[in-house]
Amino acid sequence: MDRNDVNGFVFMTIHTEPNSPDPDPAPAPLPPPGTSMVWRYKAIYRFHDEQVGEWSDVLSVMVGG
């Protein structure tokens, strides 16, 4: 995930079920009221705890404050 901060893409988690919520224990704060920012996500398939294939396209989500 990339929350449009200075860290770029960072590891989020390994999901085994679809439609999982963002599990970050310290979620990034929402932007100030009346503003917005883009958070970006990408994924890769894992098999026996090894990455397989290519990274997905990036999914961009507009987050408003």
C-alpha cells in the first residue's frame, strides 16, 4: 500500500480471504476536512509462502477528509 506519504509502497499484510479490511494497527490519519488524497494498493499471488507471478495493476482509492 502507498498512502501518499514519504514511505512509498510498504507491506500491508497477507490476506487469505477476499474483501479484507485494511488491518494496519495504526491507520494513517484521514486528510483534513474538505481535502482528499489518493491511497494506492497492489497485490501479488503467494503459493507456499513464495511470491508467484507478476504484481497486479495498482488500485487507486480517493480518500476524503
